[in-house]
Amino acid sequence: MKKITALILVLLLMTGAAMAETRINVSGTGETQVSADTAIISLGVSARDRDVLKAQQQVNAKIAAIRKALTDIGVKEESINTDYLNIYASYDYSSDQEQIEAYNANSSLAIRVTDMDSVGALIDAAFAAGANTLGGISFSASDTAEARSESLKKAIADAKAKAEVLAEASGMKITGIESISENGVYSYGNDVSNFSARGKDVMEEAAMDAGTVVQAAKLIVSAMVSIVFTAE
């Protein structure tokens, strides 16, 4: 009988302790900046002609010239890849029957660069060789492991700070952590605004300017966590 009574007493004490314990669910975020060490430049050629083959030949010749200009200044052949090819017809609707006015041929290259200081010079060399469209530049970092760890630490600290504020406002104190879950770690890159340039205008601008200046982006590595704290 004494054993049963003691067991009941223990269960009552455990139940009372559990009821007195409060759970606080919070989320936290953390961000760390890391320097980009890789750039992908998207640029190419567009041509227009009434003869579809001539339009395509113009594009092919200029793309070949761009490739040569880039490899001549040190870009590796394997770092230059075809981004897209496109040919479409433009129609004349001025008469009762639509007619093909001309064919538009487009070809774009994706150029991988690891020397951030050379990005502007590569763009200038490509346009001097015949490029007339620039799709944009995307930046990335090859190693974000350290930044990921730092962001997770910041996210946990952020969650803890929130929990402490909530506990204090409720007249309680944090007593422990029941669970932690990672909600994801993401890298965000800043892209140079897309724009296009055409033939004569590009050359005139290049003549007035000393060259294209590209500032390598700072990438943001962001982490999110969810933590269940206990308080009483």
C-alpha cells in the first residue's frame, strides 16, 4: 500500500511539473555576406535579314569572332558555352494577307569567369568582336560552408533572443530547449540589371568610356531555424 501511495505521489509531482512547464515556439533567421568568386556573363548576337540563312550566317560568323576574341585574351574554351539559339520570323500585317517581313536570328553565349577583375574587360572584348546583346551577369560563390555555419549560429541566437523577450514579458524564465529544426539555408545572388545594346550605339558609348566597370556582388547566405523552448 505504501508503495502504491509513493508511486501516486511521484506521478502527481511529475504531472504538476509538466503542467507548470510552458513551451515557447519561435523562429530565427541569420544572414552572412560572402564575396562572389564566379561570374556567368550572358551575351551574344542578333541579326535580321529577309533570307533566313543569311541571318543565321551573320550570327554564326560573329559568334565565332567573339569566341576567338575571348580565347585570345585568356578565356578557356570550356568556359564558353552556348546559352541559347533562336530564329523567328517577323510578319507584315499592312496588307490583307500577312507576309514574312524578315527573319531574326539570335545566339547567346554563357561565359564562366573566376577572375572578378576581368569581367568588364571581357564584355568590352566581346562587343568589340561583334556582340550586340548583353543578357546580364550572375554571381556565385564556390564555397559557402563557413557562411552557412555562421548564418545558422546567428539564426539560433535570434530565436533565443525572441524567446527570452517572450518569456520575460510573461513573467517566466527560459529553462531549456525541447527541439530545434533547420528550416533551410539559402544563398541569394545579386544580378546586374539586364539590358541590351545594339551595334553603332555600343561602339559610340565604348569610345566615350574607358571601359565597362562591373562590381562583383556580395552574396547573402540566409538560414532559418525553428526552436521550441521550455519556460516556467
